[in-house]
Amino acid sequence: MADDSTTTIRATFETRAAADLAIEHLVQQHGISRPDIFVQSATAENTAGSRPSGGDASHEDGAREDAALEGEIEVSADIAADQVDSVHRSLGDAGAIRVSGR
């Protein structure tokens, strides 16, 4: 009999770019549907991460200073129990600073 139980996995990222990369890993490598992946601030503040990245960091005159850099970004998804180890590795490869859920 197959184990069809699920668990919620959560990962935190310093930048929106890293969170976006993690989402692509979840979709493309693990077949998780985009509507089943959730992205939110890891704190009570609205945030684009805790440091500039991507377009915020690539301006000619330095990093933009108007981005809401108020904390980390959390990505979460419900995954099959047999995917936990491989999803943990993928999230780490994408730059997660913390991953929880077993």
C-alpha cells in the first residue's frame, strides 16, 4: 500500500530572487502545482527580503533604497511525505537559510 500522506514544508530566504528560484525548483523538479505554493513575509512586516537582489541590486548607481527590506520571505507547500528529503535538498540548493517540516 502506498503512503499518500502529506506534510507542510516551510523555507525562509533572505531575498525574493532566492524565493523565486525555490518556487521554480518546486514546480519543475518536484511537480508541485503553483497554486499549492505559498509565499509570504516571515515577519509581520511587508518585505522584499532582508537584502537587495535582482533588479533592486543591479542599478548603475547602486542598490535601490526604496524596497521594503524588513525581513525574510517564507515559501511553503504541502508535499507528499516521500518527497521531504529531496525537497529539503532543493530548497537548500536555492538558498534557503532555514527549512522546516518532516
